[in-house]
Amino acid sequence: MSAITILGTPGEVYSFGTVYIWLVTSYPLAIWFSAHVFLPVFHRLQITSVYEVSGMGNTGAPFPDRVNISK
């Protein structure tokens, strides 16, 4: 937790009401979703960085020998 979070949260809640609670509760959901949806796909493709995905081009895989994800 950063100092800006500690100082900014009361002002955020004062300005916009308790809508901030939705942001706080959505973080665990987003973390769970990423861990159970994106990470298994990256693991099967043997991708170690999200930046490797941009190098995939139209083939759908960065390297031809990694195209089969049903291993």
C-alpha cells in the first residue's frame, strides 16, 4: 500500500461516494480471472512475457513449433 493510496482514498470516497468499494472488490476478481484464464494459456504456449504475444503476427504463435496448445 502506497502513501498516495492512504492519502487519496478518503478524498476519493468523499468526492464520489462508496463507488470506490467496487474498485476494491474487483481487484481480487481480476487477479483470480487472470490467474485461471490467461496464465494457463501462456504456460501451454511457453510464453514468458506478454511482449512475446505481440510478435505472434497472423500465425497465432510466436514460434511454429509451439502452435499445438493441446499438449
